[in-house]
Amino acid sequence: MAGKKTLEERIENTKGYLKENLNTVRAGRANPALLDKIMVSYYGTPTPLKQLANISVPDPRTLMISPFDPKSVSDIERAINEANIGINPANDGKVIRLAIPQLTEERRKELTKVVKGYGEDAKVAVRNLRRDVNDELKKMQKDGELTEDDLKDELEETQKKIEKAIKDIDEIISEKDKELMEV
């Protein structure tokens, strides 16, 4: 059946999107993924930061951005400030350093709520996938492409896949929570 393959692909896409979103949540240690969504106005064109500079982690609390074009340092610095990631860039003319501050307990709890929100969004997306596949299966049965027993088997198989996906999402969220609560 065509729906099976697309269900698994769409579940994987949903988990991938969740992981991308979680990478942008600052966990108190330097992670280049924190800058993934920052767009820099480079000669008037919005360009992803990682296409304009090399991003390295010289120590656990510092990100170093080395622009390929030294003239773009001020544009990159402006984009980081406008992205409002809560870190002030330090510019020495050639490279930009971002010192990642230690998270306070209060901020950790706020970020945990944000992470849980991302997790809930992913679960809703997965449940919507289940509804779409179930509707497709019921239509196939109505059109005579599936027997009643086949429909029941397919619905059960879909449910198992959805339950596994939700369990995976919970594990991803739990790992991020642990990372956030590490001092």
C-alpha cells in the first residue's frame, strides 16, 4: 500500500524537524546549531550564516565565527543581535566570539517548557498523520480495495507505528530536558 511508506517517511520528517527545532534551544553549552536559523543580509540578500562563515567551538562555552569575507563581520554581528538569541557578540574585526552564559535555574525551567511545547507540536503532527492514513484506508475499504479484515489489520499497524513515533518523540524531549538541567 502506498500510504505505509509515506507514513514512515512523514514520521521521520516530523522527528527530524523536532530535532532541528531543539538544536536552536540554548542548553548552556556552545553548539553551532544555535546559529542555524540566523540569516545575514549579505549585499542585500538574506543568506544563512553558515554559508558566510566557519563556525567553531574553541571551548565548551564559546562559539567562534570566522567570516569568509572579512567585510561581512559587521553584517553578521548585526544579524546575531537581531536574532535575539540572548548572547552578545564580541567582534575583534576578524572573528566574532559568542560567550555562552551559564543558564539560571529559572531560565532552564523556561527552556524546558519550550522544549515540551516543541514535543507536543510534533505529537500533534504525528497524530494528524494517523488520521490522514486512517481516512485513506477507510476510503480504500469503501471503494472495495481492502476487505474489512485487511482494514482492521492496517489500522492496527498504523496505530503501532504512531505509538512508537510518540514514544521516540518523548525520548528525544527527555534527552533535551536532561541536557538543559545539567549544570
